[in-house]
Amino acid sequence: MGWEGIVAIVALVLALAALVVGLVTYRALAARRSRTTPIEEFSSAGATDEEVGPPAVVFNPSKGADADSVRRIVAETASDVGLPEPLWFETTVEDPGLGQTREALARGASVVVAAGGDGTVRAVAEGLAGTRVPMGLLPLGTGNLLARNLELPLGNQRELVATALTGRNRTMDLGWLRTEPLGPDEAARVEGRADASTARSADRDDTAEAAEGTVNDPAIPADPEQAAREIVPPDAGALPDDDPEKEHVFLVIGGLGFDAAMVAGADDQLKAKLGWMAYFVAGVQHLTGRKIHATVEYGDSGRREEVTARTILFANVGRLPGGVVLFPDAQLDDGWLDIAAIDTRGGIIGWVDLLRKVTLQGLGVRKDPVPLNTGSIEFRRSHEVVVRTEEPEHVQVDGDLVGFARTIYARVEKGGLIVRTA
């Protein structure tokens, strides 16, 4: 067995260990969240005299779920609780949910349910940002990051629908991320790479699959006849993602470096078989990759620091799949971005040490008892942050690729969205 196979086995073992630790820490973290969230943040959300609009569902048909079954469950639940007949919208490659959400609002929807993966959730959240219309969740994807952080019952579709239609409203913050386009020379350095992706391909395809061989251009099929059939006119619902001022919403975590490269390398077939574990397998390829060298500027304080790291992350909430708590202080309604620069040294030993640190902080141990460290996590907090890197780096938001960039802006919008929770 070669070294890659050995590392893959070790990575899988570590992932399983993280899962066990996550289950152990679950109750303590849930108790802490209940103490820090004021009761007035919640309100009943059943059918009332004031809430007469129909529920709406934005459904992603690419996720393999039975649309007829989902539609029937939603209709039955709505009828049982006295809500009007639900509106139904399906996403497309051209529009992953933003346009459908806006149409639902125009038709007076009282709640918009994102039925799909994390990309669908992002698109619906963008459409609802700043409104008082809540978002319900029917997670059908691989990561289902926000649903996990809200502790929704992922294994029970009927209960998920009931929560989406009749659950409590909770106000949460939104993260927003924007990148500056690469210059011609920088774009040429990454053009043609199989992991090159664009904001357009990431936003329009909920799989977040990279658009091979393109940077800051639409993904064009190699077959000219196919291209003629698939190219979408600019006014046919395409997102304005070639706008340099375009901001990408994220509800859980955005970042650059190792985590985004891991997202880019995750195989779709493996995701279908292993679920979120496919990302750990993809991460094995990048465990010994190059580090980020960056300048990080914190907008609130004017503080500026030089950072060398494997990855730099911006978090709205802190739990990852498998029960891993990466940001123990992150709260979805505290008005802060939690920022982390994560680094390792010494190959696989550094990653093992990093997992040890994550495990300890998930258990509430902040002062590391081990004097020698090969893995490190440096935490900061800010309302906005700017990262400038020496080389173009992968950037992702909630598991969707934004593309390569050297300058990344991130900010938090306090109370920007209402979500339904149990």
C-alpha cells in the first residue's frame, strides 16, 4: 500500500474519531446554545389571522428526491394545519433558487422552504435576506450544513416539513463574501486546471462542481452543437455573478485554501455513496499542499496581520458534518464573524495534533495542556474582514465554489434572515 492509501486510512479513522467526539459534546453545546438565545427571539408560526399567505417550496430536482412524494407531504401538512395550498417551484441550472424565491414573495408566500442541498439553501436565503418572510429547510444534499447547526431532524422528512411550515421563527445573521477578479496574468496561471471554477458555475449548479478549464467565464461544453443548445441568454434568469461587486451569501462557513480545495476535489459519485465523508477523502489529496501566505485586515479595529496557514475560514456558526465543532464560540445570532487561521506542520502528525485541538475545544478545554504543537488554530472576531493572498486561492461558501481569488472581502449582516426551527 502506497503512502496515499495509508494517509487515506488514517484520515478516515480520524474522521470517525471526530464523529464520536461530536456525539459526546452534543448535549453540552445544545445546553449552552439554549442559554445564550433569548426566548423572545422565537415566535409561534402556525396559521394565524395575520399569516394567510401560502407556503412555497423551492425544490431542487437534481438531488434525487421523489418530487411527487415531497409535494404530497407538503400539501398534506399544509392542509392539516390550515395553511393555503402550497406554491411549488423547481430550480434549474440557470437559476438555482433566487428567481423562484422572488416569485414566491411576489405571490405572497408566508414561508419559503428550501428543498435541496446547501446551494439551494444559499439561493433561497439570498432571496429572503432583509425580508420578514421565514425560510424553512428540507435538506436533501450532502452536507446540509445549516440544518445540522439548527439541529433539525434530518432522518424524518415529515417532521422536517412540519417544522418548516409550523416551527418557530428564529432570527439569524448572514455572511456575505465578495472576491476581486483575477488579473489577466493571474487568471492565466490557473486557466485550464481541472479544479478551476467560476462563481457562475458554483451559483448555478447546486453540486458546486467545478467548470473545468475556465476561470471567470461560463462553463462552455466542448461540443459546439451542445454549446448552442445549452448557452443561456443573459436575460433568462442567469445570476449577475460576473459583476465584480457580486456578493455571495453564506449561512455557515466561507473560506479559502485547504477547505475550498477539498470541496473542489470531492467526487460527485463518491458523495452519492459516502455523503459528507467524501469530503474527507478528497481532503487527503491536499494534506501536504502548499500554505497560504496572506495579509488579513480586520475592518472594525483597523488591525492588520500577516498570516501563514493551510486555510482561513469565516464562520457564522461552528458545527461541521460528523459532529465536529470547529468554532466553539460561534453563534448564529451574535452579529459577529468568527475568523480562524488554521495551520499544521510535520505532515500527518500536524493534522492529528489539529484534530486533538478541535476535540479539546469542543469539550470546552481552551488551554492546551501540550507544550509542543504541530497544529494551530488562531481565532479572531470582526464584523468585516479583508484577506489578500500572495497567490490565487480557491474560495468557497457553504461548500459552493466561488472560484480563484487573491482578494476576499467578508462581512456579517446581523439579523438578516429568519429561519424555521423546531
